[in-house]
Amino acid sequence: MKVSRSENLRSKPIGKLLIQQALPASIGILVMSLNILVDTIFVGNWIGSIAIAAINVVLPVSFFIAALGMSIGIGGSSIISRALGAKDSLKALKTFGNQITITVFLCTLLVVVGLVFINDIIPAFGGKGEIFEPAKIYYRIVLYGVPLLALCMMGNTVIRAEGKPKFAMIAMIIPSVGNLVLDYLLINVFDMGMAGAAWATTISYGMCFAYVLWFFLSKNSELKINSSHFGIHFFILKEITTLGFVTLARQAVVSITYLLINNILFDLGGESSVAVYAIIGRMLMFALFPVLGVTQGFLPIAGYNYGANLNHRVRESINKAIMYASIVALFVFGFIMFFAEEIVSVFTSDTQILTETPDAMRWVFAAIPIIAIQLIGAAYFQAIGKAIPALILTLTRQGFFFIPLVLILPRYFGELGVWISFPIADVTSTIVTGYFLNREIRLKLKTQAQV
């Protein structure tokens, strides 16, 4: 009998398996991050620094809707990984069908609401003054393609849950490369400005969707659903939403964070300060790609082996994921500390931004070497289906610590207060997550392993 690819999650050595899962995820995130990074470079050099700020205003809105798809994907993928580990293929199929149904419904609804209230949403996220008009152009066009992005993000997590990270990697590479090519054509060649940047992004979402659809319709996928699987099964829906709410809450807090920081920085330093944060935000997305890749690779391994009651492999996956992610995070830290000026000069020639951004970036990345504990710890509880601990730990960094800090510290330290809020939140959230993760490993996993 042919062994399914997903069963490799049960049998291969954890170290080798983690690399096999994390490397494609890292490459996919790298290409996607490079897409955002180069997109910002193109926009900054071909349109202007105001355009960078405009895109930064729109990102939290589109990312939130996309994150809805990702949250449904991760919530359902946790179920799928455990169901495949327990050899319950019917539950896996029903879960995938329900994921598609609720993603289409909810994302379409949010897009309609987003378009109706466009003139209120953009200023609320910092799109004021000269930023408003270019942000509105970009927002309207990109929002049309966001439901496709949501379906792609949902499908991508399911592909990884099947134990096929290379296909998930390709799904992330296709829209990234497509967007860069279209950026060059629509912005530089056809001189379409902000509209060109927006259409390049939207069309790239469609390219990604086409590939993900092909994967699930082809023989590569083990999940062959039919019309009966699309009907809502409330016990599955409840578990998807409970687990997926962790990811959605995290992105909601990220969106709130963008809202707060954009408005605080606009009040403190105007459009240029918003542009400084836009550059730092892109570097956060780009520079952390290997850490996020390890985290994404860790999820299906932990979920599958937990579902198969192989708790010694779960413990080993936690330890090695933290070790690998911490090593790469240390390299990221060194790169940012030594080359901050050179990095910023790639984005813009604006003297004020070139002066202000490097030191701000160093503060933001100051605690990055320890962030792996926080990310892997929260991901572990999500992978095994424990939604409440996963939610609490996910929200510790930006919800419980960062938002209060960024509301208080700028009153005393100005813009510096914004930047030092990042490492303080990283350190405190890592301490909290480390405590709960260590407690889980010592008590729960050890007890189960002896049963």
C-alpha cells in the first residue's frame, strides 16, 4: 500500500523534517517579503516617499482581510493535520470544504463594507494630508483582489498540512515574481503611478489563486472534496473559528498597531515619520523570513505528531524549532545593526528619512534574537488545538504590552518612545511565553508520554 506524503511527518527524523518543512516555507516567505520590499523600493523611487506612506496606510486593511483567510486556513489546517495523523480522512475533507465556504462568504462581505466606508477607513489608518488621495487609489483597486488573496492564504496552509511544503512555496513565489514584473511594466513603462502599483498587486493575487486551485484539482493533493463537503458542519466550524481566531486576533492587533503608530507618528513628525515606519515595517516583514519559515514548518509537524500521540517527537520539534529560529534571528540582528544606513538608502534619497530611519530601525530590531521563543510557543498551542493559551500568548506582544507602551512612552520620549516600545514588548512577551511553554513541556507532554 502506498504511504501518503503526510505520514512522513510521523516517521522522518525531526531535524531533517523541520528543515524540509521550514526551508520551502522560508523561501516562500522570503520571495513574498522581497516582493513587498522591492515593491516599496519601486514605489519610493518611481512615484515618491508619499506613495510609500500611502501603501503603508492601506496594508493593515488588506492584510486583515487576507489574514481572515489565513486564520481560517491555520485553524482548519490544525484540524486537518491531527485528522490525517489519526487517519480520519473524512473529517479532513469536511474541514477543507468548510474552510472554502466561510472564506468566500466572510471575505466578500468585508470587501463590500470596506468599499462602502472607504472615505472613513483611510483617514482612520493615518491616510491624512497629502497621503489621502494616493492611498484611496491604491486601496480601492487592491481591495478587489483581496478575497483571492484570502483564498490563497487559506489554501497555502492546507497544502502545508498535507506535508507538501514545496507546493506551498511555489504558491507564494508565483504572485511575488508576477507582482514585480507587473510593477515594472505598469509603473515604469506605462506610467500608471499608484493605480499601476495597485493593479500589479491585484493581478498577482489572481495568479496565486489560479495555482492553488490547480493544486487541489490535480493528483498532487490528497484532499479530493465534493459538493457534500461544502455544507457547513457546525462542530467543525466551531473548531476552525476557535483556533483560527488566534491568527485573526493577532492580525487584528497588527492592524490596530498600524493605525496607532501611523497616527502617532503623523502627529509627531508628519508624512515623513509615517514613511520612516513604512520602511521599518517592510524590513520587519523581510528580515524575519527565516524565523517565520521555521514557525510555519513547525506547525504541521507538531500538529500531526500530537494527533498521533507521539509526544516525544512533539517535544523534540519544539526544542529544535526554537534552536533553529534563534540562530537565524541572531544573524538577522547582526545584519540590521551593522547595515542599517545602507538598507535605508536603497528605499529613498530623502535626506530627512535617511537621517531618522537607521537608529529607529536598530531600536525596533534590538530584541529580535529572543523572539523565536515567543513565536514557537504560541504556534505550539495553536498546532495542538489549544485555542485559549494560543490566543493569550499570541496577543501578549502587541496586544498586552506593545499597544499600552506605544500609547504611553511617546508622551515622554517623542518618536523615540515609539521605537523603544518594540524591544520592551519583545522581551516581556518572550518571558511570559517561555514560562507557559516550559510548564506545558514539563507537565502535560511528559504526563501524556508516560501513559
